[in-house]
Amino acid sequence: QVRLVESGGGLVQPGGSLRLSCAASGFTFSIDDMRWYRQAPGKEREFLAHITGYGDSTNYAGSVRGRFTIPRDNAKNTVYLQMNSLTSDDAAVYSCNVAVLGNDVWGQGTQVTVSS
């Protein structure tokens, strides 16, 4: 069974940093591209970042480029989202995603709150 479990969310002050984790199981993690998304209340789900299976290529949404990175550790079957210089606009539920055999799989999400 393909499973994704996010963790690392919480409350952070404006200008602060957080690192989210997404632990994967049930598929060959090292060959699958991974993605991070977020969804704020009343807004559409927003693509944030993508990394190839071997980690040799990444791309980012304009809203987070230069502030967020998406490293992965294939030995730990985990992808991360390193978030820096957070603002109130970054508050949302963050989810990781993988497409396995044509099926989109999502984790349960982790809440990020940015407030002083």
C-alpha cells in the first residue's frame, strides 16, 4: 500500500524557518518524482516544488523560489521541504504527492501557521 506521512508543521514567527518531512512507503521511492503542495483556507491547492527520483532536477513555483528547497534522502524514503523567510502568506496545510502507476497519492497534510 502506497503511503505518505507528512510531519514537521507547526507555529513559526514571520521570518522564521521550518523543515517539513514526508515519509514514503509502499513503492520504489528512489525512482519516483515527488511534489509538495499547499492549500490555504478558501484557496485552491497550490503547487510548490518538484524533485526527480534521483534528485538531479528540481523546480519551484514563483511564490517560493529562492525561499523553499525540496531535498530528498532516498536511503530514508523521505522528501523534505525546507522553508525559509516565512510570511503570513505561507500559512496553509502542506501535503506531499506522488503519482504511482498513474494514481495520485497524497498524505494527510501538516499545518503550518505563521504568526507573531
